[in-house]
Amino acid sequence: MNIDVLDFKIQGEATYRLNNNLAIKTLLSTRHAHTSTSHEVNEGSNLVQAFRANENPFVAQQNIYLVHDKDNPQLQPKVGLPNGGIYNKTEATLKSFLARLAFDFDKRISEHDLKAFAFSEFRSAVRTTNPFQGYGIQYDRGNQVYTDPLIFNKLINEGSDYFNLHKRTDRGITFSFNGTYGYAGKYVFNTVLNVEGSNTSGKGARALWLPTWNVGGKWNIDQENFMKENKTISRLALRVSYGLTAKMNEEAINANAIYKSGIVNRHSLDDRESKFNILHLENRDLTWEKMYELNVGAELGLFDNRISTTLDIYQRNTFDLIDLVRTSGVGGQYYKYANFGDMRTRGIELGIHTKNIVTEDFKWSTSLTVSAMDQKITRLLNSPNAFDMVAGRGRGNIVDYPRGSLFSFNFQGLNNQGLPTFDFGRYPSNQSELSRLLVPTSLMHSMLSPILSITALSSHVS
């Protein structure tokens, strides 16, 4: 297999200062990336030999790689690849463009610091994928191509293509403002306002445009006069922030209806015609996944910051979560991406960083991070399907459990014949009854209690 990658990017920036406090900044960036993957399947490979396996009538009838006559299914299947091998090639391209216009303001009046940064940004990305599969190339004869027409009959009967073209365009625009006020290096207040739109969200104004914001404050206690003479504590600060953030699920592309072309399968090849398949029904109300987050933190540095610690306590209230939702099937689709529920996450994180040895020729530092988290779904718009919850596909969602939990049926032991038995229940009428029938697996037990994660002790030597 050969993989060729070409990634080219040009970026230009310019700054024009109107006065000592205000500057205009522009940024233009374009990127072109091309990836080509080719795979040569030689004539002696197992795959090519499978296209020719017809040692006896039984093997030929069971071999899905041979060409079967749909009009005469009793006839012996034929070999569609009598000569040569297979050539697979996939080309993927990315063309992106970004333009930004920003205003940067910075002014100091005595002990007052004023900073503001506002910008508007437009971005576009076009992704193209072109898979190709060629049959009958003879690698040992100068790559001469000898393709049997029967292989195309096989592809047509299966509804397959030997080449294709996929194209996706993402566009977005952002307006943002960031303002900061500081006094004497002791007190810092910050606010962020952001409005963003994307073509991946629904058509409605509430779904298409997303306003987000964040406010925060920090108290640098080490800058206070009563801390100036302290030789042990070199840094001490308290901070708090609260805001609304959002993101769009990359798998959710059904803000508009998605169609795919195909060929209607008929008994006679002359009766075949083109068609459109509906891959995704339109969900014009599809909107961003949003989250309100409250974060309270503290920073401590000891002995000229040779030992530094950070402590963060947070609560995240997430709503309008996006995932595959099981529907009644009206419209021809049992699963579709939609905003299905809300979730609450509480956690704490402690980080410790030490500078063990610091010299001109040798430096050794160590970092340790410990965190614990408790997560549960607080609201769910759709009733979960039991088989989705035991399949391990990330759809095990029940109120008061973490998102994507893994469950198993309630095992009741072995019967008198040695076969396992389960309590499947009968038509659970509510989610509490469903949670009785579906019990968490051993993996799930660790998720129900507060999740504890410890980042292994890491050292850096330079």
C-alpha cells in the first residue's frame, strides 16, 4: 500500500496601528491538502483467487465473488476476473479558506488596564473523496489492463460502483468580542461575547445562529501588600468563571435532507433506471450542543514557583445533546440525529507541578494530575431501546446514568438444562422499570460512582 500526502498552506497577516492604543489586524489563510492511497492486489493474492474459486458446482454456487445469472440462477456462476488483479485508489482533497478582520485595543491609565479584542471571521472548507477500484490490471505484464465485461455485470447486479465522488462543504462565520479590565495587577475581570453561524445547523434563526458568552474574575492575592514580605508563597490566586459554550456534532449533517444517487434493481437490465435514496431526513430544528459551565479555581506557587498547584471545581449543565435517536419510522428512517436530552457533570481536578532540579545545564520537572467526575443524564426526550443499550454502541442513555453507559440483561442464573436465563420483563412502562431490567456491567460500575482518573506521574528532563 502506498500513501502520498501533500499539504500546502499560505498565511498572511497585516497590522495597521491607528494610534498607540488601537490597531487593525487582518489575517488571510488558505490551505490545500491532498492524500492519495493506492493498493495493488496482485494476481496471486487470496482476494483475487476468491474471484476465481469454482472448483466444483457447490463451491461455485456459494461463492459470492463469482458472477451469478439472476435470470437463470441454476446456471453455473462465471468468473468475472479471469485475468489480472485489482487496483484500489482513493484520493482525498481539502481546500480551506479563512479570513479575519480584528480590532485590538490596549490602554493603561495609572493602575487601570483596559484591553479589548473584537474580530469577525469567515471560514470555508471543501472536502472531496474519490474512491476508485479497477479490475483486470496485469502487474507482471507492464500493468496492461484486460477487463472482462462480466465484472461490470456483477457490480451492476449488486448495486455497487467501481468509482465514486463524495463532496462536502462546511461554511461558518463568527463575530466575537473579548474585554478585560485589570486594577493594579490584583483584580482582573474578563468577558467574552460570541455569535457564530454554520451551514451544518438548521435553517431556523434560533438553530442557525448561536450566541455564547463567558464572564470571569481573578484575584491575585500575592500582589496584595500583606503578601509582599512572604518568602514562601510566590503565587496565590483565586478565580471564578461562568459562561455558555457550544459545539456542533460532526456526525450530525442532517440539518438538510441528504440524498444519494443509485440504480433501481430490476429483473431485466434494460428496465434499470436512476434513483435517489434518502440517507437522512431533514431536521431543520437541529441546533448546537450547548453547555453552561461554572468553574471555581485556585492557584498556589511555593518557593519561587518550584512547587505549583492548581485546583479546579466545576459543574457543567449540558443541554440539546446530539445523538442518533430511535424514531417510529415515519418517513422511512428509524434512526436520525437530533437534540435528545440534557446532562449534568460535576468534577474536581488537582494538578501538581514541581521543578526538582534547575541548573544551566540540567533541568528536571515533574507533573501529576488527579481528577474525579460524576455525570448523569437529567432529561431524555426519547425512550431508549434495550438492545441498543446492550450493544455497546454508545446509545445506552437512561436518566440518572452517564451518557453512553453500557448495560447487560439481568442474569437470573442457569436453568435445569444448564442454559442461561434472563429477566427481560414485559413492556416496561417507565425508565425506572427499564433500569431494573437492564443492570450495569462490571465496566459500568466504575462509571456510576464518581469517576476517578489519575494521570501517571510524568517527568521532563532537558
